[in-house]
Amino acid sequence: MKTIFYFILMFFPFLLSAQTGNKNFIDLNYIEVTGQAEMEVIPDEIYLNIFLNEKDSKGKENLEELEKEMIKKLEKIGIDVSKDLSISDFASNFKNYWLRDNKIFTSKQYQLITHDGATTGKVFKELESIGISNISIEKVDHSKIEDFKKEVKIKAMVAAKYKAGSLAEAIDQEVGKAIYIQELNNNVYPRMMEKVSNIVIRGVSTLSNESAPPDIEFEKINLEYSILARFELK
């Protein structure tokens, strides 16, 4: 009985199609095309990792004092620390380091989000002036990246329909409704480019207190989407 019931379920869609007179898209005349679209977006979210270590102050300041100085410097350049500064994984990044003379130096890691290259350069400059130089750029992103992705996908679909219509027109036919749509080769390239000659992004900075903030320039985030579509051919 179970075998018969399973057989009916498997073939029910075909039976229903035969009863209603609908055709499977394989039986239709159709045209298959690929639509492509691209967009470049200037990143407005630059994620920085800032590593504080009491050892960097050579015993002159404890971690709390170093943190207060850092916050003052960030606020000085217009950063909203309550919104854009956070501790990265407090449990694993608030650590004690034992030295041979039994002194304990603590460390702490933060994540800071800046919104343009100029501000990012000021962060390096200001924090280096108080001995904080272990800063790295983790990634770049955009606050509305999902909206941009949707926009590019729509453009790719429109391109596919336009291409199908042009090809159909060449043989005195026209396209009908889409009968199949598939996303292909969807890529996001959040590339980064540091046009800085006098700063080491990872590790110790070589900036001097008298030098101007580094001009850090980021490449645009490149969105590429391809859509495979089949349209009924009339």
C-alpha cells in the first residue's frame, strides 16, 4: 500500500499537467540568455582592529589610562565612540602577560569603524602619538550593501530580457513571460588599496608626530551579477 501511495505522489504533478493541458517548459519554444550587470560602491565602513597593550607604554600607564587617552583622541577627530568603538570578544582578548620579573601587563583588543579614508588616516596619526601603533585594517564594507546587491540583480535581469527581446526581434518573433531564472557567478570584491608610503598598516607605524595624517585611499567595492533566464518564444 505504501509503495502505491508513493507512486501516486511521484507522478501526481504529471497527471495534473496532463489534465489541465499545461506544458512543461521543455515542451515550449524558448530563448535562453544571460544578463550581466556591475556596480562600483565607495565603502563607508572601514573596520579597524586596535590592540592595546600596557607593555607599549613601558610601564608609564596602565590599560585603563591608555584606554581613556585613546577615547579622547578618537572623540577629538569626531568619532562617535559609543556607536563605532567596541571590544572585540572581551573573553578572549582581555589577557594577562607574565614577564620574568613577575610583572603583569594586560592587553585588550577593540574594533573601530570609520567611514572614510581621511578619518582612517587621522586614527593612525592620533593613536600613534600616544604610543598605540598596533592597528590593522580588517575589512571594508558599505552600510547599504544589500540594497546595492538587489539593484544590480535587477539590472542583470533587465539586461537579460532586453537581450532576449533583441534576438527574438531579429527573427520576427517576440518573447513572452520568463519560464526559468537562475543566478550565476555572483561576486562581491571589497578590495582595499593603501596609498601610503610612510606607514605600516600591520605592526608598528613609522609616522612621526610632525607628519600629516596618511592619505589612505580605498578601492571601490565591485559588485558583479549574472542571471540566466529563459523566456517563452512566440
